[in-house]
Amino acid sequence: MSDVPDDCLFMESHEWVRDEDGTATVGISDFAQDELGDVVFVELPDVGADLDRGADFGVVESIKAVSDVYAPVSGSVTAVNEALLEQPELVNEDPYGEGWLVELELADAGELDELLSPAAYREQIE
């Protein structure tokens, strides 16, 4: 059973977002990293890039597959997880912590209401 924290919202495509006062941290779920297998490379956008909800913004490459990553909400990139450039395996080891991908300044907090709750996401992956 995959770990699904109660402080995140989810996309059906397995990205998560955690909103902290308008700063949204984004990553891929424990389920997604488990399906991908060992992550060997992560490609992220530049700080300052504007992301549209649902648009791809990066790539996670594993020994099994290459997968696009989609923005669960619209916003401007305020930080990228530079540690992943040297240690992409952090996505596997700690997908909701050290393995985060980007931080965004939320453009529209209302978009959060359109994402899956932790309970709904758990149902999707069971």
C-alpha cells in the first residue's frame, strides 16, 4: 500500500501539491515513484517559469520509463529542487519530503479545489 499523506492534494496523473500560504510544493506520489522504479534523472523548469495547470513542466526518468510531470496548479516557479540533479533517487527515497520537485507561487488558489483529496486518491490507486 502506497503512502498518501493527509496534507497533500493529488492529480489523477499522480502529482501531489502541498499549499502553505500560497506557496505550493509539487512532487510525484509514492505510488508513482514505485511504479517508475529507480529514478536516474530529473529535468525541471527554470526558476521564474510560469506553469499552467495540467501542462507538463518536467521529466522523471527511471530505469524502466521516462515520464512527463504535470503541474497540478498554475503558478510561477519560485524554487527547484537542485539536490535532484545530483541525487535523483531522492524521488524514490522521500517523495513527499526531500524528493519534492518545484515550489510555485500559486496563481489561483481556487484550482486546489479541483484536485483529488487524499481519500479520493487512495481510492484511485487501490
